[in-house]
Amino acid sequence: TALPKLNELSARKLLGQWMFEKLMKMTFYGQFVAGEDHNSIKPLIRKNEAFGVGAVLDYSVEEDLTQEEAEKKEMDSCVSEAEKESPGADHREKKYKAHRQFGDRRGGVISARTYFYADEAKCDMQMETFINCIKASGGASNDGFSAIKMTALGRPQFLLQFSEVLVKWRRFFNFLSAQQGKSQMTVLEQKLELEQLKESLTELGVGAKDDIENWFTGEKLGLSGTIDLLDWNSLINDTTKISNLLMVPNLQTGHLEPLLNIFTEEEERQMKRMLQRVDILAKHAVENGVRLMVDAEQTYFQPAISRLTLEMQRKFNREKPVIFNTYQCYLKEAYDNVTLDVELSRREGWYFGAKLVRGAYMYQERARAKEIGYEDPINPDYEATNRMYHKCLEYVLEEIEHSRKANVMVATHNEDTVKFTLDKMNEMGLSPTENKVYFGQLLGMCDQISFPLGQAGFPVYKYVPYGPVNEVIPYLSRRAQENRGIMKRSQRERSLLWKELRRRLLAGQIIYKPVY
């Protein structure tokens, strides 16, 4: 980001603040950002709505930090007091620990905005910004969305730690599954025989026999005589003291151990406050009739983000889909994640809400895995990611066909994926008026996909960034880099524009009137 920043400073110096802002609004800012605040964005939202295109509001202000400042903030906020006092004493996995060389999470990331933790007051401010965004969404349209990011709402140390716990418990389930000779089955087919499982856990010394007996006597747990991964996941639910969540099985000693030797009272409070902020936002979304999209982030945060989003869905998606989770289809585990969450919604009877994306952190994820030394979480190539996207999408569409309780946003600029979705909807008899399948693109991009879909009556949404000119410069500089990479696509857009212009001239219809 150093070069765009240098150019921006020179341009501002040369033109003066007023002229610089004017020029930005006439060019780049005007193309990719809707306006400075929730009032100035209303005309654009109304204009788009006239063409059948809705909005996902996204307040895109970012701190303009140097790489050094970003790295310092990340290390300060991702390392616990216990780790600072005695580094290496805890058996933490390197994937779920902060590493200075990857501390600036903006590196190699183009389309996603990044938050760095300063303190709890800053998180409260960011929560207020999201609340204003939710209110603006409710005021600007009848069926809007608002986007939020978990890393804006609390200290990322908790996301790292909770992710590690979830992954270790899942790995423990896989270990026990292999013991029962079931490792070749799909994730949802792996069912552990209850009595055999209790024996294994007792032999491993994970707990006393009575304790283990109590684990599996919940409401529905163990009644079938088997335990699958969803039953297993529900064991990690004791939220009375959040540090109790952070217990992991040690396969060497066979005991349950705390992930960290000590948690300070302040760390305990920080974890609770993050969960409270998420809860407050969900309540505001319900009150304002707005759906909340939780953005996906890096794989070392994502298990925790997905789990927290799932807990919100269980609570707030009882009557309709309010909370939407984001699934990154460039991940090798994307299909497993989608199928598990759909199955849980089916069992518990709530509305499943998903946004499917390909993913924004590929280069950074690959570099980090290679340098730090763990398995690359990303699919081997673009074709594999496309196959994964279509596989996940088809699964959710089949669930919609089956129960009409699932909902999906197909967030893509890929025309083939849009055609694939339309063909599947047609095959399955899913009408666009049922409002179960939505399409999403970024403001200023791929209008040749969004507007024809909107005019044809399909629910389609633009991700609408907004914020003051000076404060969205980091976002715009990334958009500039992204557009350099998709100039090939713009050639096709230009030819479509010329074709449409010719059609209008011949039809004597220069100003196009929407059908809405």
C-alpha cells in the first residue's frame, strides 16, 4: 500500500483538499463508494432499487496504518499475558499463534477490509458504527443487509485461542473415529458407538468414569447409542466462565488441559465483551428488519468466527433468516463446513443462512502456511475452487428444495456460476419470488450481471461501501489494484456497453426506464 499512499499524498498536496475530494468523487470514489454517510447514500440506493437491485451496506472506513504499526498492534492483541510471561510454556499450535512477519493482515489482500485491535473503547466505537449501519440499512430499504466483521468487535487473541480449541476437539473426534474404524466415511456418516467411546475416553484418562457418563446424558445426547460430530461439538458449550471453553484433550497424556496455564480477569472480561457486542448487533438487526452478514476472515480466526455466528443463528434464526454466515469455497474443508451447519439447522429447526464466496486471503494464507510450516488450507487451483463452490451451492439449493428453510447469497462476479445457479433453480422449480436465493456483487463492478438479474425479478444486491473520502482511501487503493488485475474482463464490459448504446439509439430510447 506504500505506492498508492504516496500518490494520494502528492495528489492532495498538489490539488488541495477540496479539489482532491471533488476529483475523487468524479472518478474512483464515485465509481466504488456510495457516499460519505447514511444520508448521502440514499439517492444511489433508491436508484438501484428502481432497477430491482438491493443493498448490503458496508461502512468502509479503515485506519491508515504503516506496516510496522499494524504488526505491533497485531502482536500486542494476539499474545496473551501467560504467553508474554513464559513464551513456549503452553502447547499452542503455530498456526493459531501470532507471527510478526504476518502481523499486517492486509498483506496480499485486495477485496477485504482489515481491523486491528487498539482497546475495548475502540471496539465499542466500531460496534456503534455497525449499529448505525444497521439502522441506515433499515431506513434505506425494506429488505436490506448489513455486513460486520468479528475482528472489529474484540481482541483477536480470543478468536485464535477458541479456533485452536475447536480444531483440536474436531481432531480428537477424528482420532476416536479412526479407533472405531470409521475414518474413511464422510464427516456426517462418522458415528461413534457410545459405549465404545466411553471406554476409550476412560482408558485415555480424559475424565473420571462418572464425569464421562454425565457428558453424554444431555437432552438428546446419546439416546441413539451413537455420537456424531454435531453431538460432539455441542459438548463445547459451557459458557459460564469462558476460559472453561478453552480446554483441550492432550493425546500424549490423555488428560483435558487448559489451552493456557492462566487467564487474567481482564482477558476473561474481554472475551465476554466480544460475545456481548455480537449479541447487541444481532438484536439491533432484528429490531430494524435487517439481515446481518458476518464476513469470513483468515483460517486461524475462522473456526471461532463460524462457531460464534452459528450460536447467533441458533438464537436469532428461529422464525426467519436474520444471521448469515460466510463460507469461503477456496478452502479444502468448505463442503464439510457447509454440510455440518445445514445438518445442525435441520436437526434444531432454525433457518440456515449462508453467503458463498470464493475467498479473499489466498496469497496470504498460502505464504503463511508455507513459511510457518502447516498444511496449505487452500484448494490447489482455481478450477478446484470453482468445483467446490458449485458443490457447496448445489448442496444448499437441494436443502432449499427439500425444506424451504435454507437461504443463500451467491456472492460472485463469475458469470458461469450465475448461469449454473439459474439453471439449477430452474431444474428444481425454485422461483426467484420465494426470496431464498440471492445474488451479490460489489458496487461499481459487474453491473452487466446485477442489473439484468434485478430487472428479471431475481433478488440481487450490491455490496455498498460508504464513508468520508479521506477515510476510505485504503479501501479504494485496494480496489485500484484489483481492477488492474481484471482489465481483461473490462473489454467484455465495454463491448456490452457499445452494444446496448447502439440498441438504444436504434430504438430511440436513450434514457432507459426500469420495469419496476
